Amino acid sequence: MIRTLVVRSLAVTTSVAVVAVGAAGAAQAADPGVSKTEIVIGTTTPLTGPASPGYKDVPAAAQVYFDYVNKSGGINGRQIKFVVKDDKYSPAETVTKTNELILIDKAFMLMGALGTANHLAVVDEINKQGMPDVFINTGASVFDNAKKYPTTFPFFPSYQLEAKVMSYYIKNTPDLASKKRCFMYQEGEFGENAGAGFNAAGMTDWSAQASYLPTQIAQGFGAQVTKMKAAGCQLVVFFGVTSATAVLLKTAAALQFKPTWMVTSVGSEPTVIAGILGSSATAKAAMDGMLAPSFLTPITDVGNPYVSQMKTLVEAAGLQWNFYTYYGVTLAYVTSQAIKAAGPNLTRKGLINALQTQSRNFKSPASVPMNITATSHQGLTGYWIGRYDSAGTLVRLGKPNEVYIAGNALSSKVKVGTFRPPAPTRKLLP
Amino acid sequence: MDTFVNFFLGGFANGAVIALMALALVLVWRSSRVVNFAQVGQAMFTSFVGLTVVDLTGSWILGLVIAIAAGAVLGLIIHFLVMRPVRRADSSGAIIATFGVLIALQALAAMIWGGDPRAYPTPVSYSGITVFGRVIAITPYDIFVIVAMVILVLILTIVLTRTKLGLSMRASAFNPEVARLSGVRVSRMLAAGWIIAGMVGAVAGVLVAPTATLSPNSFDIFLVFAFTAAVIGGLDSLVGAVTFGIGTGLLLSLVTGYSDASNAALVALILLALNLWFKPEGAFNHHKARSV
Amino acid sequence: MRDLMLRAPGSRFAIHAAVTVAIWAVLTWLNGSIEPQLSYYLALAAMYATAMFGMTILVGLSGQVSLGNGALMAVGGYVFALTSMKWSTVPIIGVPWNAVWSMVFAGLGGVIAGVLIGALGARLRGPYLAGLTLGIAVGIPTIVNRFPALLGGDEGLKLIVPYPEGGYPEAISQQEAAEQVPADDAFLDEFLVEELPADSATSAPADSGDLLTPEEAVSGVESGDLLTPEEAVSGVPTDAPTDAATDTALVVDVPADGVDAAAAVGSDFVLQQWQASVAIAVACIVGFLAINLVSGRQGRVWQAVRDDPVAAAVVGIAPAGAKVSAFVVSSLFAALAGAVLAQILTFVGAGAFGLGLSLSLLVGVVLGGRMSLAGAAIGAVLLVWLPELVDTVSGDRGWPDQITNNAPNLLYGLLVVVVVLLAPGGIMGAVSGGWARVRPQRARETR
């Protein structure tokens, strides 16, 4: 019975495809989710449950920016309707919620859908629908595949690229290169992606490796710290989520383990670390000297026109100004520019065209180049390296505006240079 | 050797907390023959109550006291509103009811205190002790936790085996009909079980929160470990819960230290299976095994 | 099991067959006439029902509480994914591979897992079995992460549905996919400036008049060069952006093998309907097997052992055998449900088969009524419908995010408690006033 169903549905698929291709030249029907007055944008993200801390603020901040744009007249006369669905970080829920976004809410596009496994479960169907899937919130390199996923656009650089940048920086900084280095990572794709990047960069000679499961965060990292301390680690490269970084710093402080830390860009949010360590003073002391790559203008650089205006927006809406809200506004800002660039006759195809051809004109607080083309959908291309000072500020290292960038292929080599981001648009409107 | 000692000490402190959570499960099981999934939720909720008090008053001890009181109240509420009515249902119904309570408690905590992880302060230093010039993997706070656990187990043992309350509780758990005939107010004894378990769970929560983070879901993993320890220990046995709670902590620490984190849960599962194969009713269960 | 089927009286067998076919026909008709999103819910409910028919037998009839059936579903899901990705012909027989073979092997995997766990579980009483199965539910994701090369680790394995005939032409790992991205790094140099003057440290300056103010952050920007409300409605803004960049966007086309063809397929073929048709077919076959087992001799054997193992042994029933067989049957059903879930998610991964899924199955079967197959079906519908209900009820009412986000979970938890309280025998138990046969052993179970 199943077999006949399969055969029949395959046949149906084929014939539909033929008919549709034949009809494609004729009148273009309007895409779902866009009218003369409204654009529906959807997202899936954990708003509740263990994975929600921090990430639940990203869509909230994006909503703040869209509200601001709507009050200022919308984009090309269209108001943005932003629909946020809680998937609790469960891939099964993600499928349900994404189906709802496609079929019930009739979303025009998705923005900032979160989670690697979660998004893998829906990316095929989204692409089949021809639905723009912009600036997904995962650093897994699998999604940067313009052939396989023509509508999907990752935003921040992949974890692999980050690991390669870290390797490059360590090898070319004599101070760090001479240190006994160790690697600690979160079990699963996060750590695996990072490991692949380090391997590709030829960095395999770790004195010790330790790992943790996300569920272990509640128990502290006594065994891991003991292991790395026993191995005499002087530089610990850590790929984990921010709450794990905080617990690691806490356990390390308790056991008086004081290596140089180098922590992934997505795992070093100071306000979350301060929350877990009890006070910002404790957090500043624990983070003093910690190295971290980043791709955005430092969040504390309030003299910067991006940072000052986004902070104004976020705080006017009563949200906390932190990495997640900063990131949320950034996503919404760049997405709005892409929609504007797609012109008054907004279609899904037009939006994808705009992304592929005009990304270099988009303004954003990213301090590294944005380069989306028809063959590479990865948005940002690299990192700068910073070090936390005793005041809790991430200070850029190296020459002014020094960045480390690379193509997204695993074999692509890291290049160092300087890059200056362009000024924002007037009043941060698209 | 140094390293082994450190893995051992760190695991022991972790195990003490698992032991306390397991104790709370055993207490509920002894009184009402229900596996209380909501236990970690109750502990989480009361820890938040304690943290609120600490934030307001700055007194750690007051936070602990209020948390314990909240644990008693919460245990009583769950007993009266949920467990007493549900006793008419079967055991799987009761398990599901406690599961529903867990979900509700976690949502309620997230509503009141937000979903972001918070810090719980320590009453004594959380910094490794130096012995012969070396820092070892145990802090004054860990010692505090272990001492608190030992005291709590002693008190519980005395209360449950040497007082009228304890004896009545056991009687009503093992044979409600006979207990009722001998003048024990069975339903009060069941309530007492929930109250005491709620208090023990509250202590466990307040003790574990400072070493990592406190968030609505941060104790979830303890449900698994505490349940495992309680089951291997025999569910009825306080000694079993404590022994295997500490054993689980040691095992996790040693496996994580000597191999890696993903093996720890696997080894725990294999040991659980082996243990149940040889001791289907738990290692410390004194009741006769089934005849079939 | 097989000989029991044969022993079942022919007339009852025929009635069951007729009822099953009728249910299948109704559901198939329903699937064809509803919105795709409802078809998706139907697929989920049928998938849950498949697994929960097994739960009815295990928890209800055989009296063994399992918290690990989600893990058994993982076995089915992974076997389905692996066999369909790796094999293009059936080993030994040599015929081309297809979805039915994958389902058969998934079921086989479930049976093997059921025998292993059942042999251990048969020795255990209520909470001890719950403890063991809880360990298994938590352990499965760990095992998946242990073998990333085979099982895809955290990212899991991606399936292509509808299932192609003869297996998958290309089954590439995430790593290989990443390596296939061409290394086109020429663009990098265009961005990099050799040296910048030190005073241009972080970013370009902006005129203070161009910065938004806190007031504007709240009220939006009102100024002449923005659209008027009337213009917004008419959709023909007089001063619409017409810079060169916008025009380019409309001219440049995406690659032909990209969005166009894909969007065309998406417009008429309804994936959700196809998924529901698979899920309904499997649920009906499993339901047919289940009803015959439950109403036949084997059903009475399971209940006899549950009610009184000693008495059962006296009349010649091996209690351990009965318990293991209940486990094997429920494991088979769970594995088939897992294979269906793999096709619904178009993906298998540790995150999809976690403890949450196992608990959901138990919640569903208890809420629906653990003593009857109809209860399992009702429970399956509840599992799909309740979350949607609480989402709707607690929809956005202008409360703070902290409240709005968590309201559905609070409501769900409370609902579960309330249903257990109001209907101890589940919905089905409440409807039929309790199945008479359930009552005698209640006292014993709660001991």
C-alpha cells in the first residue's frame, strides 16, 4: 500500500512540475504573505525551555525594530507583520511551527530561524516553497549551499571559519603560539564543526581535550577543569554556549585554574555571564584577559552610530541592551534593507535577487565584509579578535580595523587585512 | 594520583546533591508509592523563592529557611490538590500527574523570575582549598554541602525510625488498612511524607544552585540521576539513595575526567541495566523479591 | 504471535478487517479534503496513534510503565533512514530497494530492541522498569553522538521525501557537503584595505541629524521624505526608491535550477497530504494487528499475568514470556511509528527522539485511556490538539513576553493534571464509565 502511494505521489509530482514549468512564462501569481500594505515575516526560535535564555530576546528585539519601521511608514509602503513561533528547540516542534508559518500564517519569508538540527528538519520544504529563508541563526556550514538551498542565507560566519580564524591568530601571535593549548567543546554539532575547522587549519596538537553535554551545565565542570589543569593547559580554546562559559569560569576560579581563555563569539555574552557569576564585578574579574572573536562592532562602543541608535531603540522598548538584542535589531535592519532593495513590486524571487546582487550596499554594524553572491549565500566573512579588559569591554587587538576573513569553503585560507564598515542609513531606516 | 583525588573529591560533592534529590524521591515513594517527577520542579521553585529572599535581605540562612518552608508548603499543596484526589487512579496516572505539575511549575517559575539563568550566592568560600601547596578540587562550600547532607540524613533516619511520626508513616505506607485500624491517621501521614520530601528537596536545590546556575530547567538532569540512584538503591532505602547518589556523582566525575562527557551518561546507563539485572528490586531493598 | 492470529475466530478477524478498511477509507477521504496544515496534524496524530497502540498493550494490558518508547521510535527512525540511504538493493534477494523494505527493516530493528530490553524489563516491577526505561530514553541521544560518522551526530540524517524508488542516489554527509562548496576566495581582496589612518578607528562618522532620537525610537520618524499613510494604502508611493541598484535587482535573474523549478513543485504537490497518507496507512495496519492481538487469546494472557502472575503461572502461562512479548509488540509498533516520524520530519536526529517524546507517549495514553485502543487513538489526537488549543487560548493578549511565552506550558501542565484528576481512566475510561476489567487490580497496583 505504501509503495503504491509512493509511486503515485511521485507521478503526481512529476506531472505537476511539468505543468508548472510550462506555465511559468505566463502571468506571475502574487507570492504568499505580501500585499500592497503588508509583508508577513515568520521565525521559529526557543522562547521557553532550557535553550531559551538569551535567544528568546533576539525576535523580541527584531520586533522592536520592525515596530519602529512600521511607525515610520513601513518599507515601500508595506507594514511588517512579524510572527514568532516557539519551537522549544525541538526539531519536531520546528517542523510543526514552520508548517504553520507556511500554511496558516502564509508567511512571505522567514528570518532568523534558530538551531542547526531544527533548521535541517525544515530547510528542504522551505526551499521547495521558494520561500526566502534569510539570516538563519546557526553557524553550521551545511546551510551555505546555494545550489542545494537556493533560498537559504546564513548570516554570521560558520563555526568552522571561526575555528580557522582562531587557529590563524594563535599561530601568528608568538605569545599564544608558545602556550600549551587545550580544547574544550560542547558535544554535538557545535563542537564537531569547530573541530573540523581546527583540523582544516592544521591545529591538532592539543595537550588535552575536554567536552561537556548541555545537560551537565547544571552540575559544574569540576572533572573537565581538573583534567585540563592536570595537563598543564596554558591556553584553553572553548566552544560552548554562554551559560557554559560562565559555569566554566566559575569552576575554574574555584579550582584556581588560570589559563588564557579564548572563547567562541557566540559563547561570551557579558550580561549573561554576569548574571550567572552573581555580579558584574565578579564577571569582569573572571573575564579579564579573555580572548574572543567577534563580527559586530563592540557592543560597548556607544560612540558608534550603529551601537548608539540600536541601543536607543532597544532601551526605549524596555528591553535589556545585550548581545542578543543587538543581534536581533541587526538582523531586522539588514533584512529590511534587503526588502527595500527588492523594490516596490516585492516578490520572493526579487528579494533573493536583491540579496545576491546588492549585499555589498547593505549597511550593518558588522565590522567584517558582507558578501552574498549567487554561488555563496554566506553573509559575513570573518572576525576580528578582541580581548576583555578589566572593565569588561572587548577591546579590538591588532591594527585599527584589523579583520581575519576567509571564504566559506573548508579549504579556504584565512587572510588578514583591514575593513571599515560604511556609515548607517539615515535614522537607521532601511 | 593527584588528578584521581581531585576527580574523586569533585564527584563526591556533586554526588551529595544527587543523594539529597534521591532522598526526596524515596521519601515520597515510601509514603505514597508514587514516583514524583515534580521533585526537581519543586526544588527549583523553592530555590527561586530562597534566592528572592537572599536578594531582598542579604541573608543566606534566611533564604534557606524560607526555601525549606516553601518546600513544605508546596509539598502540602501538591499532596492535597493533586496526589490525594489522584490516588483513586492507577500508578501511571499518578506519574503523569506529577509530570503535569513539573511542566506547570517550570512555566510558573519562568513567568515569575524569567527564563535566564541566575546566580545563587554561597554562604562560605567557593574557592579550592590549598593542601601542601596544591589546590585540590574541593572547596569549603563543597564540604559545607557534604556536612549538610550528613546531618540531614542523620535527622531523617532518627525521625523515621525512632519517632512515633516516623513509625506511623511507615505503617501507613506499608499497610494503610492495618495502620488505620491501629489508630494512625493515614492521610496525615501521606501528607507528612510530601511535606518532608518537599523540605529535603528544597535543601538540595539551595545547595546545588550556587555551584552552577539557577534557571527553570537547570535541575532537569538531576531528575534522571536522582531517579537512577533511588532505583538502584531500592526506592525504599534511605541508605541506598545516599550511597548510589554519591556513587553516581563519583562515576560521572571519573568517566568525564578520564574519557569524556558523552561516555559518562552511557556508562551510567550500562551500570543501571547491570544493576537491575542482578538486583531487580534494587540493591538495598529488604523486602523479599517476587516469587515469580 | 503468528499462531495466535490463526487461532482467532475467522468472523471476528473479518469484522476487524472491515472496520479497519472503513476507518482507512474515511481518514484517506478526510486527508484529501482538508487544508494541508490539517493533513500535517492528521499525519502527526496517526503517527502517535501507531506508537500508542503499543503503549496500550504495554502499559494498559501488560501493566508495565515505560518511559522509553521514544527511544524505541528512534531505533525505527534510524534504521529507516540508514537502510534507505545506504542500500539500493535488498541484500540477498537482490530486488530494488523501496520504502516498504525500509519499514520492514525498521520493524525488525524494533523487535530486536524489544527483545533485548524486554528480557531485562520482565524481571522488573513498576518503578524499577520506569527507571530503566528512563535511562534508555536519556541514553539514546548520547549513543547517537557516539557514532557521528554513521548516525550523523547531533545534526542527524537528512531524508529526501517522497521516498525515491531504489534508494538514494546521493547520500552525502554534512562534512562532504561542506567540502563541495567551491573555494572562491578572489572576492576577499576587494574588501581589504592595506592601511587605514589610525583616527578612523571603529567606524565612519554620521551627521547628528541623521541619528534617531529616543523619542523617535518610540514614535517612529515623521518627516516629509517619508510615505504618507494614504500613499501606503494606495501602494504607489510618489517618491518610491528608484535608484539604480533597485532596477538592477529586477533585471538580474537567479540561476534557472534554483528557485523557479523548486517553487513550481511546491505549489501543487502537497507534502503534508502525502505524509498523512503514509502515516494513516501504517496506523491502520498496526491498529489491525493490535485489535486482533488484544481481543484474542494473547490479550487475555497479558491481562492474566498483569492481574496475578502467580495464578497465571499455575494455569500454564509463563509470566516472563508474556511480559517480554508485550514489550516486543510495543517496540515493533514504536519502531514503525519512528519510521513514519522520520518521513514526517524528513529528518532523524537525537533531538527528535528525546525524553520529551517518550513522556508525550505516556501522557497521551494515560489521558486517552490506557485500557483500550480507542483510548490510544483519542490520546494521539489530544497530543496534537492540546498544544494548539493552549497556544490559541493563551495567545497574545498584550501581556509581557515573559508571561505570554510561558502561558501555553503552564496551561498544558495544568490540563494534564486536571484530566488525570477528573478522568482517572482517561477520556475513554470516563466515556465508558470505566472498563469493568480494570477495577480489580487497582488496589494491587497502588499497593
